[in-house]
Amino acid sequence: MNVQGNIKDAVQPLSEAMIPTQDGQYRMIVFQDEQTAQEHVAMVMGEIDSAKPTLVRLHSECMTGDLFGSYRCDCGEQLAGARQRIAEEGAGIILYFRQEGRGIGLANKLRAYALQDQGHDTVDANLLLGFAADQRSFDSAAAMLMHLGVRMVTLMTNNPRKIEALQALGIAVVERLPLHPAPRPENHHYLATKALKLGHRLEGMDSL
């Protein structure tokens, strides 16, 4: 059985266009997840050499952080850091997934925020709503990378689960590059919980 071929079939490319940005020019490709019908995006800058590791960020949608600059999380800062690193390198890929709130959706994410305001942490809030701590799947990430001819990556992440998921699906993670969120009073407990309960590798957390 061709396992990689089966994984690649998990998504289908729908459309693409060139997108000029403040960071440089990206090729934007929309993929559809065959199981969920969600549309995910690959933002590809520069030439991708399949013989070398590709600089990659897997980023799940966060409307509050990415779009509105919320201080409750570090998502927007991580995305900005990844964009900056890719711009400096002149090549790389951002995979942007429609998995708001670690996969629970925007409405439930705000319900989780309300529970956090009552004293629960980000993990327990999800559990109280009847969800897993992290509902996301990264099968579509591996499939999109295979469509793009990428088999080796340098992954920009603090989340070891992303590394494990990609490697289990046939994508070699040859190096991890950490992203450094700015600790703030508003996200102190959130970051500490991600490190303690979800295993995120947040260098400098001991200074919080």
C-alpha cells in the first residue's frame, strides 16, 4: 500500500494566485480537506528545493490573535515571527489551517475564554465544554506538503505534537526553530499552561 499516496489524497488543491505582501510575494494555494470540506491555505515564498529542508510554519487560524492582536494568546506573535523568518530567508511555507481554537471553532473558543475568566485554565476550559485539550489533526498538513513536493522541513514551532504528527505521516522534521512569544500579564497563565499541560517548549518560561 502506498501510504504517502493515501495521505496526499487527504486534500485536493482548488486554486492559486500570486499575493504581494509587505513581507514579499507569496504563491497562495487553497486546498480542500476531503474529509471535513474545510479550505486550508499554503502560502509559499520563493523556490522550494525538495532536496533540502524547507522552512515551514503550521499555523491554526486564530481570529482574535492573528487579526485583532489579542493578548490572551501568542498566536499572532508566532505568525508574525514565522513571516519575518521566511522573509529573511527568502523562501518558506506557511500552512494556515481553519482550526480555530485548537479545533473547537470560534463560538466554543469564546465560551472557553469565558470559563477561563472564571478561573479555569485553557486546557480545563476545553474539557469542561466536552472537547479534548487539542482537537486538531495535522493529516492535512502532511498532505499539503506532499502536494508541494516537500518531504523534509525545518519546522518553526514550540509544539512537539506537530513534530510527532508530521514525522508519523512521512515528513522528516530535521530541525525545530522555536518561536518566542512576549510574556504579558494577560497571557501569563495561558503560556504556563501550554508548557505544563501540553508540553510546549517555551524557552524563558522560568522568568515569568
